[in-house]
Amino acid sequence: MTIEIKLEEASNDIEHLMFKEFDKYHDKILSEDIFENPLAYVAYHKGEFVGSVVFQYMAGNLYIKYLIVKEEFRELGLGKKLIEYTEEYAKKHFCSFIYLETFSFQALEFYIKLGFNLEFTRDGFLNDSSLHYLRKFI
């Protein structure tokens, strides 16, 4: 048997194939799907994208993959509103908690102000930056 291994961009198609295989394996153990496709709340101003939160149901809880608000729309409460929408989604889907990561140069204080707790920090990234892991029980 010859198996070819190639370096490719991790496209949506590749991720879909991977999650499909994960689901097959996890269904045997947990008897339910532990992953759902990522969803997003997207904010627009006059039809223009101004921010979004992307999240994914994962094993009974919600993982926030990305949150961004365009710089000129920050300080207006939009990031907080996107997180609140995500929390409501999590509650409606009976999640116990929401979790995420943020770099030390990003939004640690923002998330703590919204009730997330720092669980641990991984140091050693470029320019002496760290990656913080946070969770909020809901």
C-alpha cells in the first residue's frame, strides 16, 4: 500500500473531512455529535462589515474561535454585544461554559471585564508574547 502525504492549505473542505472522521470516532464513545459547524454573529454598518464573532459548539460547550471589531467601531460596546449574543446562544443550547484564547497583546482585560476567568497562560511566543486561555461558566 502506497500512501502519499502532501502539504496543503487547510481549506474548509479538508476541515469538513476531518470533522466528519472525528464525529465517527466520538459518536462511538459519546453517542452524540460533539462538533457543529462554526457559526458567526456578524455586525454591519450601512451594509459594511464592522465586526464578527465566530464560535463553534464543541463537546457540550461553546468555543469562541475569533472576535474582531474594526478599529473605528471599537469603544462602542459592539464587542460586548457580540459576546452577549454568543452567551445567549450557548444558554439556549444548554452549554455549561464558553472558552477562548487571546494573546497578551489582544483583549485579555476585555474578556476578564466580561466575566471570563483566566485558566492558564502559555508563554514563549514571538516578541515575548503569551497566549491566555479563558473560560466563563454560564
